Amino acid sequence: MSENRRVFRILSILVYFTALTLGSSILVVTPVRTLIVVPLLSVVVLLGHAVKTNQLDQIGYATMWLWIFILALSVGGLAVEVLVVHREIPPLVDIPVARVLGTVALIAVPVTIYLRGVQKSRQQTTPDPTTRNDR
């Protein structure tokens, strides 16, 4: 049974790495720019911490929220283009400032959600010193 858990854990880590790397570096396009280093390093640090502290569930939630954010960014950009501006807007990847700020935002989403999840799980596992259970 432990061998199955190990395989499951390795596959989970690979899936999370792929989803987080692709999601956070979606604004870094071909040719690959030096900006790709930032998402790769942040994903490696985030996954390393999650594996070390056994917080893979929080990484899953962070990955989910990253892709929800990407979907909202895509739909929001399309809505602004169609409903507000009434003309084609150049893609974000063509604007250097938007590309850098967008990549930083795409990294900030999973990091923030992950840290919030870790904090919540620590609060749930840490007993409250003001309550007494010896009654």
C-alpha cells in the first residue's frame, strides 16, 4: 500500500508542477524570455515547501485558484474588448509592462492561496491554550 501512495504522491507533484508552471508562465511566450525564471523558481520553492510540510492539498487549492484567475483574466479581457472598447486590444504578451505585471500577479495568486491554506491548517491543528480539556 505504501508503494501506491508513493506513486500517487510523485504523480501529484508532477501534475501540480506542470499546472502551476504552465499557468504562472502563460504570459511568457516564444521566444522564451528570461522572465520564465521567476515562475519556475517560485513553483519549485512552493512545491518544495508543500512536500516538506506535507501540504499538497493546499497546493491543489492554489492551483485551482490560479486557473480560475486565468479564466477570469481571459473572460474579463474579452468583455472589455467587446463591450467597452469596441475594437481589438493587443494581447497582453505584446505589452512588456503588462507581461511582467501579469506574470507577477499569476505567481502571487497561488502563493497567497497556498500561504493562507497553510496558515488555516496550522490554526486547526494547534490547540487553543485558553481552553481546558481536563474538566
